[in-house]
Amino acid sequence: MDYQHQWINGNVITLPVGQVYCVGRNYAAHAAELNNPLPEQPVIFIKPPNTIQPLGHALTLAEKFAPVHFETELAVLITQPLYEATPSEVQSGLGAMALGLDLTRRDQQSYLKAKGLPWERAKAFAGSALITPFVATPKNWDDVFFSLAINGEIRQQGHTAHMLTSVVPLIAHMSDTFPLRPGDVVFTGTPEGVGPLANGDELTLRLGECDLGETRVVYASSSVDNHGNNAAR
């Protein structure tokens, strides 16, 4: 399925689909659960646009990538160019928020980390970035609550007040290195509670008072069709 940014009411957001900039270890409790030290500065990595899949009736992943772990994150849509941006410029350049799933091949990530190698094989595989529909930005980026339930049980709950680097300073920091463009999305880090996804798991994502939707995990023989789109086989 082709991905396009859209609002919760189904209206398309007329911006190109850009990069997904991700931050690791932005919640202390998550770093602790994986026995990772707290970083001296944000840990940044990138998922390219062709890894994105929308929230739909199925979250489709290739069997060869299993086990895949979920990491639920506040996702922020960039709507103005940001490079070496001030906090005020960042505030003006954030146009919407959603939830993202930073899907991770944990065993592969552990192997790559041990070898001192880049994480792309663990973090930027086909279908590894699920993005829900977007809603309006909050009055206060430091007071946003979100959750993931699996099969009716809350598995992750996050609050932006618990971030090590909060949303606006985080994106300003990113913009010191990366020229952020309209249509890019920033995944702002995951709270504790990450774990593996099983075939048939039912996922429910909630952002503040808004139910963003549900999806079901499907491990398929291939996660892409001949056009590079996510599709069950």
C-alpha cells in the first residue's frame, strides 16, 4: 500500500513523504530495560521513506525479519524547512503529530551494536516505520500522553514530560546536522515496555484523548509487492 501523510479525518496532507528521523534512548526507563547507558547527546538514526507503512487493517511484515519488536513513539510532522533552527523556528515548523511504531529486529540490532556496525539492517528494513494518521499539534509539547495496547492489554504508555530531550530542543538539535524538510517525520523516542510482535496480535494506538486506530500483525512470506509497496503475500 502506498503511504501518504493524512489527517485523522482521512484528508490528505499535501506534503511529500520524506525521511523518518528517529531518536534512540530518549526515555531513561527504556534505556535501562535494554541495559543501555544514557547518551550524552541524542542518538539519531534514519528510516528512508520506502520503509513507511500506514496504519491499516494489517501491519504486514516479512517472516524473514521475525522476531520484530514494537517501539511506540510520538511522531512529529515537519511543515517548514529547518536547518540550524532556533527553538522559536522549530515551534513554527511543527505542523501535526501522530504515533509511530519504530519496528526493530532486536536480535539483529544487538549483533550490529556488538560489532560496532550501523543499525540499518535492524531499523530500516521494509515496513519498519508505521505511521498513524495525524492530529493537530498540542498546546504544550511537554504534556502529551500516548499508549499502545496489544490484544486489549496496555503494553506501553509514554508522556513527553519524561523525555531526556524534549520535542522542541530535540528537533533543534537534529537541525544542527540534518536539513529537515516539509514532509519529514521525527520519531521522538520510545518509553519502556518494548517487546516482540506475534502473528495475529491486535494493536490499538491512542494519542491523548484520540483513538488513532487499530491494526493486526501479519507475518507474510514477503512484505513488499513488485512495486516496492507493503503487501501481504
